[in-house]
Amino acid sequence: MPSATITVFVNRFEGFLYRHLERRLAQQIRKFLHRSYGLDLPKIVIEQPPRVELGEYALPLAFELAKKLRKPPRKIAEEIVAGIGPIDDFERLELAGAGYINARVKREQLASALSADERPKAEVPRGKVLVEHSSINPNKAAHIGHLRNAILGDTFVRLLRFAGREVDIQNYIDNTGVQVADVIVGFLHLEKKSRAEIEALTRLPRFDYFCWDLYAQVSRWYEQDKQNRDARVQVLHALEEGGNETAAIADLISLAVLRRHLETMDRLDIEYDFLPRESEILHLHFWDAAFAKLKDAGVLSFETEGKNKGCWVMRRGKVIPKEAENTEVAEEDQKVIVRSNGTVGYVGKDIAYHLWKFGLLGRDFGYRKFYRYPNGHDCWISTTNGDPNHPHFGDVAEIYNVIDARQAEAQNTVVEALRGLGYNEQADHYTHFSYEMVALTPRCAAELGYELSEEDKARSYIEVSGRKGFGVKADDLIDTLIASAKKEVDSRHPQLSEEERMTIATQIAVGALRYFMLKFTKPSVIAFDFKEALSFEGETGPYAQYAVVRASNIFRKGGFDPDTFAGDVASYVSTDDFEKYLNGADGNEIWELWLASSKTSYVIDQCIATTEPAYLAKHVFQLAQLFNTFYHRHPILAEPDESRKRFLLATVAVVRRELTRALAVMGIAVPAAM
RNA sequence: GGCCCCGUAGCUCAGUUGGAUAGAGCAGCGGUUUCCUAAACCGUUGGUCGGCGGUUCGACUCCGCCCGGGGCCUCCA
């Protein structure tokens, strides 16, 4: 096909789909207001009418203009409707209610564009995006709180990639901190294990579970006698120094636990590209480089008096203007970055890490391959002397840190440090992707066998605590979900092989879990409860998966391949057919399904702009719900009218495609049967 | 004490830039399977949107105060 023809074809359809029509409508309105009233509104509010019969877009514009133009809203709306003239791909504007202007699109146009899967080119911002998520301390098994983090992070990555962005996924490994030190203390002082014995233990299929219990034990041991904490201080010292027996043991343990975390997350189709470790931040002297910059820029100051005497501190809160030279900062407003013993705290290392992320540090990690996923993708880890032949990490344009809301202040400190260094551009592209924690309901805690105080029983939720060994381990939850799904699949599909049934059960389990973690908006604390998390009915992942499976079943039983059909709808359904079946009272109901299908990319844009994946979960559910209603009402294969049958099949094909696509962005696969 | 988050149906939650009659799932009650159809569908019960005041033509949404719940404010990470 000559390229000129392709260009014409693309231009013909460019501008379709929900968000593009919205933009076009706004432009026309803006032009009209300028032309007729000499008004230039900064924002044209466009919303969706409560019912599809009223149109596809609603403008409450006239209410806003009533005072400005000294006319009743209805009058203004009338003038706009009468005066605006034709708009491409819109049927007409209508006056409604007390002064709403509703816009109707040409349904058959939108439907044929959607069925042809026209996706207008979006302007993709330049530069790579870095998403940091998971970042679980490598000293114990991952729990449900980590699952929320990883699922949010992974879904956000998929959203960005859907929008055409290039994304690096990093998982920061704090392998030299207190938590790892504690578990080492457990192995050395409580278990009294040698390095060889520990090495043997790391080969346990769930070594992270062993550490989970040991970590809780160590915490209790510290409580028994404050002196026991000296062991931790010694271990921490050895880790910071490196190159000794304790550090070797720490490496053994943290890498083994890390490997387990990667396996756990891989069960949910969550992968990482690079694992930067704190040990390299220390040993490759990232901090020294960052420290020098921070001192030069005056971001850090050395305290010679008071409670922070001997520390390098940063001001907290608003940056004080340069003119205010003599401003003494209250001790409470100082953030200690370097302790009086010369060691650097967590935030300091984080500042160095973030300078590296933006390519501002002037140093780089060493890299080696650490983990190969079954699909062949390699995950790299930091090291001191690495493989020179490595991909380029860091040096990105934008970063998103998926970290829970409790660390908001530490995140702000890092951003302030960037600003203090004059990196405002980078600070503006630093997003703390903040979300609330996962807690347990008292009932759930009781089910798990924890003793609850009267006070705890009265709470609406209780915080998970790795230190106390209080929580639901990620693998346990996944196992339970798979077992539960497997039981159902076994009874529904006894004719399938064990392997097939297991695959389906796993997909359902993952769908249920990922959907569960995504359906809550980020600021909402999830009060975890097995009954809800294990549900496969109602607003759940399996509900949406089931809708797609039903759609596929229609094609299978009808002897069509759904993807082939979806790829060639135009030869089965004409624009005239779309016009015939999508209009009128009868058409409204099915049109609602088409309209919802057209909104997927629009919703994805909103998810990115607001860093809120929950909108996509909501969209998927609504689409599945509309489809189920449609499915129940229209026996498609039994439809006697051939052209109507083809139209109904086109409807199924498009919904199936959009739902599958949206689920994939949520990391949810569609089973072959359910 | 300072800062942040939450408070919407019995329970768990949506409600985006203020807009048309406040929605969904679960639970409850009553129905629907020789079908592409029950992990589903239909119907039904259930609300002083924590309270008071303010801004606005219009407030669940914005502002102020108060009440209740949670979190953060360590030379922890």
C-alpha cells in the first residue's frame, strides 16, 4: 500500500476516541466564546451526563457565564447551541435542564473508529522514567503491605508503558541496615550457626519464612535485656566497613532473602530491571560525592552546640531565603543527616541515590546479572566490580517512588536537598507515589492466632509489624488464593488436565489479588480481611476475567476467532449498520457499552496524571458489568437477523479487546476457561 | 504540641476539575439455569454524606472551627 494512502487513512481517523473528541469540543467552545463574547476562559469544564440518552459530553458552562454576561443560564446555553455551528464528528449540541449544554457525537463514527482500533498518536514526553517500588528489607518474608506496594508500582509501570513511556524499574535493597543486622544477630547469637550452616539454610525453599520467625525472636531477645542490643551495634559496624566475615554472612542472607522476594513477586508477574544496594552506595563512596556537593551548596551545616552537636544537619520545612543570613534554625526543625560519630543516616544515602537517579552524582554503580526471569528478562544488581557490558541505568528525566505515606517527611527532605543544590527541574519531576498501609482487621488478627488486648479488639484495624512477626505473608496469601481457585476450577472443569487447571487457578488467584490491591484509592488504609480478599464474586478481578471468558466463549461456540474478527470488523459491519443499531431507545443500552469501551485510554491518562491506578480498576469493573448485562440480554448466536448478529459480535469483540487490554495494564491475565 | 491522611448504606469502599435524582460490592430478602448464560443476571430493603458555620446561582467536593479514628515528628530505616 502506498504510504500516501496510509497517511490519508490515519488522518481520517485521527481525533477519534473519547479524549480527542473532548479536546475538540473544548477548542470549539473556546473559539465561540472568544468570537461572540470576547471571553477567554482558562478552563472549559466538560463532564459526563448522568445518562447516556442525554449525550456523551455535558457542559455546565452557561451557569458560570450567567453572572459575567448578565443573562439567565438558559439564554446563554441557547445562544451557544444556536451559534456554534457544526463540529466534526459531533451530531449536535442540545440545551438541557436549567442550562446544560449536552453534546452528542456521531455514534457510528466513534464505533467504526473504535472497532478499527484507531489509536491517535499521543505526544509522548521525552526522556526515561524511573519507577522505584517494593524496596523490601532483605531480612524476612514479604507480607501483604509489600504486596500493595509492588502491585501499585508494577501497575503504574504498565500504565506508563501503555502511554508510550520508556520505564526503568528499580527495587532498592537496604542490605546494610538495622533490619538485616538483627537477623544476623539471630543467626549468630540465638541460633549459634556457622557460616556453612547458614549457607545450607539459605537453600530452604522458603528461607525467608525462617528469617521471619528469627527476626521476631531477636526482637523479643532485645526486650529481655537491653545489653543484647550491643550485638546489633557490632554487626552494623562490621557491615558498614565491609570485607569481613560478618559482611559475608550478611551478603549470604540478604541475597537469599532477596531471591525469595523476586520469586514471590514473579508469581504476580512483577519484574525488576535493577536492584541498587545500599552496600554499593557506601563502598563506591556515593555518599562522599553527595556530601561534598551538599556542603559546597550550604545545604548541610555542622552543629557545634545543642542537642545536635557534632552532627551535619539540614533545615526542615521551608527553605530560608539567602538574605536571612543570621536566621538560627530551631533544633526541632533540623534533620540530622550525618551523626556525630561520622556515620551517615538513611536519608543521606537516599539523597546520594537520588542524585545518581537523575545523573547528577558523577559516579556509577558496578553491575552484574543477578536473576533471570522465566521469560528471559535479566534483572541486574549493583556490585563494586561489575560486568562492563551492562545496560545504562539511571540518568532519567522523571522518577516515581512508590513508598508508603509514613515516609512522606523523609521523601520531602530528599526533594528539599535537590532544591538546595539548585536542581529545581529534577525536584519538579520527583514524585513520591504515596499510599496508605495495609493493616489487619481485629477479626483477621484473631483468625491468625494473635492474642489481642481489649484495646486492640476495639480498633478498626491493627498495623502489620514485621518486627513482631505480626502479619500475613505474601506467599501464604497467594497459596491460599490459588488453592481456593483451584478447588473451583477442579469442580467446574474436570475434563481439563491438571496443568491446565493449575494455570487457570493461578491466573484467577493473581487476578483476585491484584484487583483487590488496586480497587482501593491510595489514601485509603486497607483493613485486610481474608473473606474479602478471597472473594471471586462482585467487584473483583475474577468477575472481570469471567466477562472476557464469556466473550471468548461466544466466538468459540460460533466458530470464529475473536482476534481475527476484531481485526476486520469493517468488512462485517458497515457504518450504516452502526448507525442503525446504535441509535434510538434500543441503541442506547448497547451504545453505553461502546462508549465505556472507548474510554480506556482516557482513563489510563487520568491514572497517570493523578498517580491513581484505582480509576482503572473502577473502569474495568464498570465495563465488565455493562458487558454482563448486555450478555444476559442478547442471545447473540441465536440472533436470526444476520446483520444484527454481526453487529452484536462486533460489540463483543471490541469489549473483549478493551477489557483484555485494561486488565493487562493491571497485570491481570485472562484464563482460557472459567 | 506541630504536620499529614481518613470519616458517605449494617460492613468494605467509589464519587476526578464544585453541577442534573448521592453510587457500587458484600451481607439480608425475593426471583432467574434444557440457552453463547449462575465466578452471572433481575428486583428489593438500607443515607440528617461526622457536626456547626462560611464562600457560591449551586457544596459529599472549596474555606474555617469542632468531634472521632489512624499515621509521622528518633544521632531508626
